[in-house]
Amino acid sequence: MYSILKETLKKVEHISISEERKEILQPLIDYVSNRVAENASTSLNFICTHNSRRSHLGQIWAKTMAFHFQIKNVNCYSGGTETTALFPKVAETLLKQGFQIQKLSLEANPVYAVKYDENSLPIICFSKTFDDVFNPSLNFAAIMTCSSADEGCPFIAGAEVRLPIRYDDPKAFDGTELMDAKYAERSLEIASEMYYVFLQVGNGK
């Protein structure tokens, strides 16, 4: 894992998680633990309205923590109820926190390759609908990261479980003096919860 990212993880492991949030995260822990116990691959699809901020952070941090805790065969995806683009501040925030990011295309909805380790395959990130062909269509957990997507999608075809794990949208601070701090804060919050999830899975192996 890259050195700056290792330093970020040292901060993440000291972020406390409330009992209320632990209860919300427990079904995800149970789902991944059961897949691991069955020696089955685990597919997680993080879903938000625009697939531009929180869903990408969930996808990237979940995959990173699975690698960190050596939980094998975990595949992480993201999608939205509509397509926009990965918001540039998300990529900028993750760069500062230690990821290596390469922009692979220049269109309005660019494709990014995100790496957490020099020898890992990159996480491919771009905005897409949750049912895009790039994402799994069967045997996955649908993780709803925002209330509007959760309420707007009464049914996710192919999902084994649907797990509401909601986060406040850092978009609320776009264009303000707090923008950088709030994006960093939201990224670390999601990181800390994915750290907790995969720590628990690892402890139960």
C-alpha cells in the first residue's frame, strides 16, 4: 500500500464509530462474513443518486479495506439512479489521502483508474447507473448511500440484500470555504466505517 495512504489509515483506525452506526453496519458485516464463510466471491454495489461522490467513496474505500485486511474475492462497484460524472473534488481528496489516480479519458464523464497499492489492479471509476453492464446483475449487496436513491429505487434487480448505509452529501459545501475540509471529512468517515466492517469480517474468519 502507498506510504501516504498508510498514514491515512493510521488516522482512520482511531476514528470512533457510534453504537448506532455499528448497528447500521452490522448487516453488511454479516453479508460479507457469510460470503467469506461459503468461500464465495463478494460483490458490493454502492448506490447513490448521481454516482458522483458518496457511492464512489464507498466503492473505493471498501475495496481498499478488503485488501488491507486480506479479505479475498471482494469486488466493489458503484452506480446511480442517473449518470453524471465523478466530481473532481472526490478525486482530488483521494489523491491527498494517498491514492494514485489516473484519468483515462477526457469526455464529460471521464474514466478514472484508482490504485491503493503499486501491485494491485486499479479500481475503475466513472459515473453510471446502478444496473449498468459494468456492474453485477446477480448475487450482490446493494448499499444505498443516500436517502433519495434509497427512496427512489424501491427495487434493485438481482440484489441479494439491500442495505441502507447513508452519508451526508459533501455537495452541500461546494463553493464554500469549508469545501476541502468537508470532502476530506466525508471520505474519512466512509473510510472509518469500511475499516470497521472489514476488521470485523477479518476477526470472524
